[in-house]
Amino acid sequence: MTSPTTADEWRALADSLTLPHQAFINGQYVDALSGATFACESPLDGRKLADVASCQEEDAHQAVGAAREAFETGVWRDLPPAKRKKILLRFADLIKANRDELALLETLDMGKPIRFSQAVDIPGAAQTLSWTAEAIDKVYGEIAPTANNQIGMITREPMGVVACIVPWNFPLLMASWKFAPALAAGNSVILKPSEKSPLSALRIAELAQQAGIPDGVFNVLPGFGSSVGRALALHPDVDCLAFTGSTATAKQLLVYSGESNMKRVWLEAGGKSPNIVFADAPDLDKAARAAAQAIAFNQGQVCTAGTRLLVESSIHDEFTEKVKQALQKWQPGDPLDPATTFGAIVDQQQFSKVLDYIATAQQEGAQLTTGGQAVKPESGGYFAQPAIFTGVKNAMRLAREEVFGPVLAVISFDTPEEAVALANDSIYGLAAAVWTSDINKAHKTAKALRAGSVWINNYDGGDMTAPFGGFKQSGHGRDKSLHAFDKYTEIKATWLTLN
């Protein structure tokens, strides 16, 4: 079956879909015990896609019970690593086989262009599963250096029940960064997708079952953070909580951990990433295109978005104009059109937030040089032009708070030391980029930046081999790479004295 190639063909496929709407607990799709639902609406046109089960505390308790029972019986935990690997590879293949449907769910639910849902999000989720599955039988224990009459063994064991609370901006991809290593390590998983984008998570529950993951090992609970998310965070039988989302919510989850069972909490929170462009950058046109993409990709709804563009004063005007021109390729269009690069903001709440930040930046004295307007009102959806502000000071709200939308703050600097000081003057430390032809300057700047990822002469580089996570209030713990297994395993020391 060939993939759709036009917006009309994608719409026809959408019309043929039966959208998932129930929770998935212990191998079955079920309604919330209370019968409650919430309206899942599309940011493309504001229409209701489905009435989705709104899980509550009692549903969380049911899912945790199923996950705990599956863990204790060992139906997944005690499988030989090679057998878990085979099942997870089959899971990855099923995601690839259903790529068009899953991509369409992402676009209808969240508003991102279908070209990226199909080429980035869904293949990325499948690759995360397959890469992690292949790593299962390649993560070794250790033997401690001991005296001849002693043996010290250092081994990893699965934690137990892992709750994954994931964001709406990359619904399936971000979820896979959590549940893939958690499953690979032998844990039972409860996935709580965002209420803004639950559909793809609900759909893959069935694929997980088809792949051979036992009942109770992979559960999906749609609903709101204040209800089912809170219930999972406070539940005494959840051993680990993995979260991607806002810094404010991340802090609250730490409180819930302390109020309950001191469950492990791993957090990937907000960002305000500096993109530093020196006058000696090797290719200013390339840097400008990267800066435009860094603020416009996924409508700027990216935790690593290059929202603070730090430009050396001698090239400030020239480079800002290059970015402005590059941004013309990122203008709002029909997300179901494969030619579209810039889609819809996820919902009315986020749409209003973005427009409020634009208004506030103007009130604080920043100059709006392009974009920033709401467009396509006839669609019924939530579309806004990407915006560039100059004259921004690092003390302004636009430079300090996470907009999570396509709004770029341009800040000038005169020296490398000033650039580093401006970059680090933030509560966040998720990512940063440096553009320069001077290898010494590149390395010295990268070492001085307080960020979990630093990209030199590129933006958003990396693959599954590189860990991802932040410093400071951007969180702790790492997704991707073998380091992800650190979050979902306990390290045990076993000491044997020989007679």
C-alpha cells in the first residue's frame, strides 16, 4: 500500500480511520471506570476528533495493580534478554508498518505537518525501539577488583513499575524515549500521554500486544495531569516516574515523590536555549537557515528550540536579515499538505499564550521585525506566523521564560565572554549552539556553557548514540543512548567470600 501524496488523500485516510479513544489496561481497551471522557480536538480546524476516556485515581490504581502483578510474576522481567529483544523488534516493525496511520494521528491531534510526522516522528519512535532492543544483551554487569578470596559482582535489575508522563509536542517520539528502555530493562510500564495528544499512544497499545508484550506490562492511561497524572505520581506501588514537560510540573512531581514512596523521578523539563553566532562563523547563510529552523520547526513547540539568538554585534543587522529571509520558508500552511513545513499551534490555550508573549515583548520595548500575526482564521484552527524580535535584553520575559512557540529573541554581544555570560544567565540548561571557524573558541565556549547538549556549527545534532537531557532547572537524567538504562535499573552489589 502506497502512502498518500496529497492533502486530499490524507483527508480521505483520516475519514476512514476509527480513532482510538479508550484506555488500555491489562491487555484490554476499557472505558474509564467513572465513564468520564474529554473532547480531543484537532488544532487544524477545531473539530472534535473523539471523546477520549478521562482516567482518574481508580483507573491508575487498576493499571498499577496490573503492572505490579505482571512484574512480580516475571512474565516479562524474567524473559531472557534475547526474547525481550525479539518482541521489541517486532513492536518496532509494527510501528513502521503502520507509519501512515500513526503519522496522521499525530498531525490531526497535535497540528504538526504530515511531512514531519511521517518522516521524523514515527520512524524516530520505531528506531528508538529497535536501537534500544538491540542494546538489551549488550549492557554488561561488572566484576569489582577484589582480593583473591572475594568476588564482587555489580549487576542491574529492573525497578518494577515505571510510569511515563509524556508531552504533547512529539507525542510518540518522546514517549518512545521513555518506554523503550524501561521495557527493555524488564519493567512494567504505564504510559500517560498528554490530554492534548493522546491518540497515537492509545493506538500503539494494540501494536505492543500484537508484538507479544504480555498483558499488564504495557498500559496506557489517557487523562489530565491533575487527576491520573497526580495519582500515578503519588501511588506507593509506582517505583519510577519518567517525565517530559514543564519545569513547574516537574517540581510538583518531586514533591509527590517525597509525599509518597520516594520513587525515582527523572525529569526533562523546560529550555531557553542560546544559539550563539560569532562573526567568524564558517557559513552565515547556513547558520541563518539553522536559526530559522531552530525556532520554526514544530511551530517552535520544542524544548530545545533556539529561542535566544545571540549574535556578535558586528554582524547583527546582516545576520538578522538573513534569518528573516530564511524564515520565509516556514510559514503557516495546511498540515495535511505534504509541502507544508509549518503547521498549527496545538490548541487555543497555547495559541493565546504565544500571542500574549508577543504582545508583552512589544510592551517591554523589543522590536517586532517580522511575523507574529494570527492567520488563517477561516480554518477554525490555530495558526500564527513565526516572529523575530530585535532589541531584546536578557532581563526581558521573552528572553527568560519558555514561550514554547515560534518567537525568536535576538540579543547582541561583543565578546566571547559576554556571549557565555548571557547564555548561562538562565534557570535553564537544556541545549546550546556555537557557530565559529575558530576551533579553540568553539571548544572553550562549549566547555563554558551550562547545558546538557552543545552543538558546534549545527543545531539539534545527535542520534540515538548520544544522551539527551539538561542541567539546572531543565531537569536531570538522560534519554537516548545506553545512559537511558541508568534511569530504569537498580544497581546491585553482590559480595561473595570464598572459603
